Amino acid sequence: MDDVMMQPNTQGASESKTMTWVGRIMSTLAVLFLLMDSVMKLVKPAPVVEAMTKIGYPDSATFVLGIVLLTCTVLYIIPRTSVLGAILLTGYLGGAVASHFRVGDPLFSHVLFPTYIGLLVWGGLFFRDERLRALISLRS
């Protein structure tokens, strides 16, 4: 019995390390997409301008939305402001859902796509930030 109590708990450390890496991978996927999307809005190639016009935004809004998205993404990347970045990205992505829904885009490929990115953003943060896991406990 004393042998069992004397052994270090390496399983907890291993779980934590795995969760951290899963979180980093999820966050990286979200960040790569968000950075690409923001840069495309700043560069404004023809397909982006057409897509923005289709969902009802004037060409002048494309650059501004690119700056907003880039700012929110950078806040998410910085560890000290990552929760604020995730909150702001949630608002931004919610607007994208509403925009696609309003024009009648397909549900799973267009309307819910920002939700998938939001799940990566929050999931990544949840798995890599122990404080957030403690705050949002999935256990009773």
C-alpha cells in the first residue's frame, strides 16, 4: 500500500501535456485560417470582393473588417490577451454566421463554418489554458 502512495502521479502530468498540445494544434488551425482570411480582406482579390458583395457588404467595409479580424486574431495569439481575443472573435464570427444566414447560404458549408472556427478557437484555448479549464469545469 505504501508503494502505491509513494509513486509520483505521472499520468496527470502526461494528460496535461497532451491537452496542451491538442490545444496548441486546435489554436494553430484556427489562427492560420483567421490570418489568411484577414489578409485576403486586406488585399481584396476579386473573389473576396464578390463574396462580400454577395452577403451585403460594400467594398469599403472589406478592408475595415480585415483590420478588425486581424486585431482580434493578434489578441488571441498573445497569451495575456487570449481570452479577450477569443471573446472578440466570437462576436466577429457570430456576425459572419448572421450574414451568411441572412442571404440564404447553405447551412453546413457557409452558415455554420464560422461556428466551426469558433469551436477551434475556444477548444484550443480550453485545452491549453488550465485556468480556463478550472473556470469552465465539465465535471460536477
